[in-house]
Amino acid sequence: MGEIERKPKEEGKEEIEFLLPHQVDTVVQQLRKALTSDTQELLQMMRNPRKFMWQNFMLGVVRGLGIVFGMTVLGALLVAFLFGIVLPWLEHLPLIGHFFHHMIDLIRDFVSQQKVPVSIK
């Protein structure tokens, strides 16, 4: 009888945590340190634009090489998946299977004429 009913929290509303005064001081000090280091870094970039442009150029080169390498690996996996699983399965489709059979034969002939050994089952 003496129980207090608690209402469930509504969705979308968050509880606000209040900081103690000594916690506020530490948070303010951490923010000042972060802003000071970011400001110093920004000022160094503004003082030396050549270094800033060189860093951005090298970052672009590295990103470009990463994209090329990643797409090469993904492309190779896609081709292996296509030739290993999808094309042989498509060869058995009722209406267009003969087209895929012909395409697989053409690919096998082309690969057999190449000097690099490649195995396509």
C-alpha cells in the first residue's frame, strides 16, 4: 500500500548528469589543453603553407594508392567468385545457358593462348 509508482522513462529523453565543481574544473582544463594544441597546429600550418600543401599532397597519394590496391584485391576476388561459382551455375540455366557455355569456352580459349598459366575449371 505504501509503494510509490514509478513512471517509465519516455523514449528520446535522456537523463542529464550534473558535474560537481571539481569535475567542471578538470573538464575545462582538458578543453583548454585540446584547444591550445589545435590552435598551435593551425598556426603552424598557416605559417608554413608549403609544408601544409606537401602533407596534403602526400596524404592524397597514399589514399589513392590504398584505393587502387584495395580495388585490385576486391576485383580479383570478384573475378575469382564469378569464374568459380557464378558462371558454371549460369551454364545450366534453361534459356540462356548456351550463351554462358559459349562465353566460358571463349574465356578458356583466350586463357589457353596466353603465356601466363591460369586455371579456369
